[in-house]
Amino acid sequence: MIDLPSSALRVAAAAAPAAPHPASSEPQLIAAAVVGVAVIVVLITWLRIHPFLSLLLGSLVTGLVAGMAADAATTSFITGFGATEGSVGILIALGAMYGKLLADSGGADRIVDTLVSRTSVRALPWVMGLVGAIIGLPMFFEIGLVLLIPVIILVTRRSKLPLMRVALPAIAGLSAMHGLVPPHPGPLVAIGALGANLGVTLAFGVLVAIPVIILAGPVFSRFAAKWVPVDVPGLFLGTEGDGDDATATAAAADRKRPAFALALISILLPVVLMLGKALADITAPKATAEWKTILDFLGTPAIALTIAVLAGFFLLGIPGGMNRKSLQASLTASLPPIAGILLIVGAGGGFKQVLVDTGIGQVIASFAHGSNGIGILLLAWFIAALIRVATGSATVATVTAAGIMVPLTAHLSTPMVSLLVLAIGSGSLFLSHVNDAGFWLVKEYLGLSIPQTLKSWTVLECIASVVGLAGTLVIALVIGG
């Protein structure tokens, strides 16, 4: 059974020296891990150095303090970086291409308009949570938020609901998908580093995301509307009935867009392919029949996302009035914005490899020896949450925590490794505050003050993190973790 999209990561880890440096003691290795993480945190938070460079420097410091030679530490980082970019990087690039195509074709607009126009005012918060989840499935959080802000403002104006009742459910849907469900960078790099089964993680991630979205979205928004009674920001739309707004609205309505069914099929296609492979692996792991071979191929993440992009040409692009030139322009424009993400993810893979090669991970594993799955899940959540609060980056928190937890997966079952990914992802959402770019993005778009953002967005992220952990623990108990 193929358990992960990045088998190259494990090959690289096996090929590199996994034993501690002969002169290294356990206290020295623990000190190396603490110093390395501290260097990363200080560089990002105090000196404001880009996370890629911070992870690179932190990795080298970790290796040197642990007793590795400088060239060995460098080689270890490069090995982990290359293995990660050769696997997870491909998936991130394909996901970015698809997300841009979905937006540029009008497919995302069609989904939003269709769902919102067919619901009552009372059900709108629930529908906005669903919209956020659907749009968030293939898109990065920042892209999804930029896409949904005009919709949030328009729906708030038309429905006369408080802004928090409309905005927070949509944001909760985006955030839950970003932290828990591949093909987002954080879950993908954790899957690759820990050797998790992507299909199983995807299924568990969607299952955990449901209560997260409900409690952090529609339910919490009732309280947030009272705590943060703000007016609708004056973005994108002027006063109701303004001639420019009417013209813009009419132009948007007249634009050629793909049908709702085509857009929905396009989004769900890669999910169905990956889940199909996962179910086949679970029900018939040793089958050699032709149908199993076909499902294994189509459900391989890189293949599934490639199919989604190609199918998007016909399900989204052509029905949306895009020609070959506009399709090419859309795909080309999708890659520059994710360059930083690719570098951070790759550096996280390099840091992970240094932790493995120095033997630090084995020392950490020895401390957790005898712990059951629940204890390991709690530890993973705590580490990710701590790094998230310190650095403000969910991606840095995920890749760093995943690197630290790698040795603890040796005795875990396939489902438990997937739950470990979700525990890390849940921790990476915890307590977004002023050192997080997402905090400022939400603040500015919704026209909030810093205290109002703390009482709405920050509390939402804490709820999502804790509920995500609770859902992960419940599944662990059910499967016997």
C-alpha cells in the first residue's frame, strides 16, 4: 500500500545517517533541538527575517549544536529540502493552478451565488460556512478570503444580518480546510514528513472539519455579533442603489460562467479520486486486480490534482469563456504568489531531516516511549500550538512540529499517523494574534479594531484548534488509539 505522496522523504531519511553523533549525549541533543527552535522563533518574531531563511539557519544551528560537522548539516538540510520539494511542492503548485483557474473562470462565483441565492436569511450563516469550506478546499486561505470578501459584504447588505453572522462562518470554513485538509501546504508537508496515508488523512480531515466549522462558524458567530457590533465596511460597494454598483452587479451577472454542477464536479473530482484509492487500500490492500491498479494510479495525489487541472480546462475554462491565451495566463499567474510558501515548506523538510539525522528525534521518541496514541496526539498539538503562537505562521508550526514528531510514528498504525497530522494541523490554528499576517488581513478587510479582531478572529481560531483536537481524540478513541 502506498501510504503517502512523498515516499521520497522516507527514502532520503533512510539513506542519510539516522544515528546520533558518536560524541553527542542526550542532553546535548535535547539542547540542540531547543536552541534550534528558539533560533527559528527569534529570527521570525524579533528580527523579522523570512521564515525560509529562519528555518535554514535554525536547521544549521541545530546540527552544529548536536555535534554534526558543518558540511554534514548542510547536506542533511539540502537532502530534506529536495525530497520535500520533489513531492509536496508539486502538489502545492498543482493546487495553486487549480485554485486560480476556479477563480478566473467564474466557477467560484457561480458556486457562491447559487448557494446564497437559494437559502433563507436564518440559514445564511450555515450556508456561508459551507461556501467557505467548498471554496477553501482547493484554495489557500488568503486567496479564498480575498475571493469571499465581496460576497460577504454583499450578502450582509442584502440580508441585513450583522457582519459577524455572515463573515465568521465563511472564514471558519476557509480556516478549517487550510489547517486540516490536504492539498493545503501544512497538511501536505506533515503527511509527507510523517509518512501518513493521504486518502485516510483527507477522509479524517473532512470528518473533523465538520464540527470545527459548525462551532467556530455559525454557533460562535451568534456571540461574536454581540461582542463586535460593527457596520459593513465600505469596500467594493458604495451605497445601495448606486449607479456604479448597479452597473458592476449587472456586468457580473452577465459574465459567462460555468454551470454550478460543472464547478462542483470540478472541485470534488480530485477528492473523489483520492478517497477512492484510500478506500481500496483499506478494503483490499493486497488486491492485484486491474481495478485496484487503476484506482491506485488515479488516486495518487499528483495524478488526481493533474487530472483536476486538465479537467478544469473543459469544466471551468471553456464554459467560463476562457480561450487558450487566457488559460495560459491564469496558470502562469498562479505560481508566483506561492513561491514563498514553496520555500518555507522545503525548508521545513530540511529542518525535519536535520532532526532525523542528528538522532534528536530518537531521543524525543524515547521520552514518549510507552505513551499511547492519545498522549502522542496531545503532545503534537501542544508543540504545534506553541510554535504557532510564537511565530504567527501555521505553516511553520506544522512543518516544525511534524519534524519533531517523526520518530514517534514508528509504532503507530496508519489511521493513527493520519490523526497525528490532524493534531498538528489543529495546533497550528491556535491563537492567531498580531504576529500573524492572517490576523491583519481579517482586521483590514472587515474594518475592525485590534480588540475587535481579538474578540472575533482570534477566538474563532482558538475554538477551531480546540475542537479540531477534540474531534481527533474522539476518532482515536473510536478506532482504539
